[in-house]
Amino acid sequence: PAGLPRDTGVALNAGFCELGIITILCVFCEQVESLYPHPGWVELDPEVLWSQFVGVIKEAVQAAGLHMRQIAGLGISTQRATFITWHKRTGKPFHNFISWQDLRSAELVNSWNKSLLLKVIHVIFTVLHFLTGNDRYLAPSFLTFSTQQTSMKLSWVFKNIHEVKAAKKNNCCFGTVDTWLLYRLTKGSVYATDYSNASATGIFEPFTKCWNPTLCNLLSIPMSIYPSVKDTSFNFGSADSEIFGAPIPIMAMVADQQSAMFGECCFHPGDVKLTMGTGGFWNVNTGGHLFASQSGLYPLIGWKIGEEVVYLTEGCMSDIGTAIKWAQDINLFTNVDETAKMARSIVDSQGVCFVPGFKVSVNDPDLCASFMGLKPSTTRNHLVRAILESIAFRNKQLYDIIVKKVRIPLQTIRADGGVSNNSFVMQMTSDLINKKIEKPANADMSSLGAAFLAGLASGFWTDKEQLKKLRRIEAVFEPKKDLEEYRPAMDTWLQATKHSLHW
């Protein structure tokens, strides 16, 4: 449904087909159910994900009225930082996929962040940065672990899963969703990932473009487990013909946020992409310049195509679409399309604030989700408006951090994701940041980005200028209200956030 996140374990993108001069992009989504075996644990069943992945490709090709032999290439865009380990010889997984949302490493994270060793690392790299001026040493000087980082969850796996510990001497494979799907598609003959997915794990060093041996030594993770890293737009090999009835070339693998950036045609330094789905992500194209992690922002490799390497700076927010879905589940509204109208039906939220379980610039896993300021006169409309306002307020927070820390003039801002269909959130965000925001006709930009990258690799398109001509803008939101009109409500929301810390 429009406005809701596609809460899938993987964005399934069923390629493009060449029929004369016609290009057909078919996107089918099927929800991959999350599993919650223990409080705070979030997993995906790898066999369920695999069967749905294969099924959705077959369904898309059939719906397009085509045969598998006509497929020019497959581009795969996947959720980042969700990973699995498996036995190299048998291919059998040691455990389910562990989601990026999983909190099982919380105790390990807290222990490391309070450790004397981490403080020593901060001092050493602060001195190195001061002496050399090299930004490569800036990130470690601020290093703080979080539960969202793959490195800490992987360290937990090696400490707690006996089969992984027993197999770690050259018999253990590590992979994010893209790597696992590629491994299965090629019947184990190709074991690889791409630069965008690797850089999102927190284990891959974007400055040196290799897996980080120092971090792995600190966390007792063997370097032998990692896949090789390839270009984003690249011929990874072909799917085994037994799977689809024909060998399909796999021409691109890309992480979902970087793929959405590519799909939005944010090709130039200063271009900005705002994705609002299950979570929220602000990405800034920084061109060939890599900014070190600071103030909640972190560097990523956007994509690598031949000699071209494009870097991004990213900031993220959790619980955006998740909060809207929760509100629907408890019957605050029936149809998500109603929410913008409900929010506009009242002048304000009557002092009601919604705080989701996160904070933009501080990793606080103990922040509690809450409604504050409830009154006897509070209605569903007030509660819904408070939830939508919280999304816009967090967008404003993160935008201000980006403006302050990223030393590149910001250009076009383009939004995508299910929540970008909510006109109330879009207009309020535009007002708060005092910037024009474009919304594309197709909100599933990660799918389009994967197809674009696969098309470039196969020669279907020859350059990015051709891709720009394919962009379709559905709406443009321009500032209509002054920031000061929102100041009282935002100040109240910030107070509510402070009261929810360290719960």
C-alpha cells in the first residue's frame, strides 16, 4: 500500500528485458517475514527468503509476458548489513540471517564502548590525525560501536555459536543478503559482494577499499571468512540454468540505499537523496571525497563502476515506516492514505508528542518509544499527527547535522520510499529545512537503481545521461511556512525526547 514500508528482507528486482527498443522493468514485492526468537533478536529464514526470491523473479517475468531466455540481465538490490554465515564445503547455514535491526549484541557493544582499550584507540588516532591531517585517522578517533553494526553481531556469533567457532579455520563463509543470493544462484561457484554492500557492514575500510584487519583482530574475527569485493555494475556470472530454465546473467549487485541514490540519478556531488521506508536515510553524494564518520554521519561507497568510485555520506533514522505500520496495527487508522488528511484536519497536535525508539546523533539503545502530553481531549487525529510530525522533526535534525558537517554545497533533494507518498510529511519537511524536495513517480527507487546498474553493465544503456532522461517527477514540495511557525512544537518534541532517554 502507498505510504507503508516494504518491510522485506530483500528488495527483489526482476531485471529488464530487451524487445527491440522496449525496456520493461518489472518489480514484484513479497514480504519476507521477520522472526523474533528472543526479545531484541530479529532474524530471517534463509530458505524462505531464497524460495520467495526465486518465486518473485519467475512471477515478474511471467507477468511481463516474456520467457527467461529473453532476460538481458538481473540486478539485485538488497537490505544492507543483514548477514548470515555458512559452511564453505556443505553450503549449510550456521544460523538464520541476523537482521540489521537485531539487538543481541547490546551487552557486547556497551562493554566495548566503556572499555579502556577503546579510549586508548581514541587517543592514538587523535594524535595521528593531528600530526598527519589525514582524515583516515579521524574516524577511529571517534569510534563508537552500535548494535546496528555488522561487526559487533558477527563478533557475537563467533563467541556464542559453537558450529561457527568450530568451522572458522577456512571453513566459514560470511555474507550479506546479496552474497548469499549470488552464492545460491551460481550453485556455490561465485562467492562475492560489491563495494556498496561491503562498505555498509562497518567491517570494510572505505579509505583502503579492503576488509579491515585491525578491527577483525580486535574482535577476534578471522579474515578468511570474507568474500571478494567486485564493482557494483559488473558481470558476476550467470544463474544456474536449473533455477530459472535458462542461464540469466547477474549484472549488478548493490545495497538498497545506494541503489535508490543511483535510481534517483543523484550522480553529482551535493545531490541529496532522502529515503523514508521502514527507516529513514539521508545520503549526500560527496563525489571522490570521502568524509570521515562524525556526529552520527558515516561514509559509504555509493558505487564503483570501472575506475569511477563515488562516495556518500549517510545519516539514518529508525522507526519511520515502522511507527506508521504500528499505528495502523492498533487501529489508529484503517488506510494509510488517510493519515495526511487526519493530520491536516486539526490545527496542531495539541501538545502531544511521539518519540520513537532512537536518537539521531547518539546511539542510545535504551531510548523508549512513547507518547507524551496526552489529555482527555486527545483524539486519534492528534496521535497520528504527532507520529507524522516526529518524522519531519527528525528529518530537520539530520539535515542540520549534514549542512554543518558536510563541506559540500547541497543541490537537489529527492525523496523516495513508501512514506514519501505522505504529503503531510513531505510538505512539513520542506518547510522545516526550507528546501524544495522532488518526489519521483515511482517510489521504489532501489529497484530502478539495480536495473540501471545492470543495464549499464550489459550495454543496454551506454552512459548515465541516458538514465537521466528516464526520470519522472510526480510532485515537487516547496516551502510554504516559516520555520518559526513550527518552533514551539519542535521545542516541545525535543523536550519529550530528552525525557525518553536512558529508559
